[in-house]
Amino acid sequence: MLEERDYVTSRRSRRTHSSRSEHRILGGIAYAGVIAGFIVPLFIFSLKRNESSFVEFHAFQAFLLGVVGTVGYFVFGLLPIPGALPLFFLAYAGIAGIAAFAAFTGRAWKIPVIGAWTEQILD
């Protein structure tokens, strides 16, 4: 028997799952594109934001991850600590990989802090 929460059709609840393969692929590509910068997620967000709240959430979260990653890249690049930049990049790529996997499997994974920012901005 379905519970009442299964019938909720609010904007936030539609972001948490997608069964359409096109939406899952676009959400995953947004995170894969984050490695090259934040242009790919921004492009996907601008094209599909009105079509799918799942893609909208993942693309915008990937965009914010890209912005944080770009700033972090410059900050960690300036630090005189050997190995700081490669460790930052590994963590950044790992977070993007986990988020891409979640999107490809049709689930929404909120990146700590960035996921909250995403929901605040989109709502």
C-alpha cells in the first residue's frame, strides 16, 4: 500500500528520483562536465531547467560544485603546502564521481553544503 508521502508532487519531491533515462544521463553528464569547469552544467541547466526538476537540481548543483572547485583550485594552488592541490583535486573529482553515479542511477544526492545552497536558490 502506498503511503501519503508517495503522492506528494511538490517541486522538491520530484527532484529526488527520476525514471527517465534521458534525465539520468543529463544529470550525470553535468557532473562529468564539472571536471572541465562549470560551463557544461550551466549549459545543461539553461536548456533543461523547465523540462525536468531532476535535471535542474543536478545541473545547478554541478554548476555550484564547479564554481567552488574553480575557487578552490586557485586557493590550493597558491598554498605553499606540497601536495595540497593534488589532494584537493582528488577530493573534488571523488565528490563529482559520487554525484554523477547518483544521477546516473536516478537518485538525487545532496552534496553537503552545496546541496543546501542549491535547494535554497532553486526554491
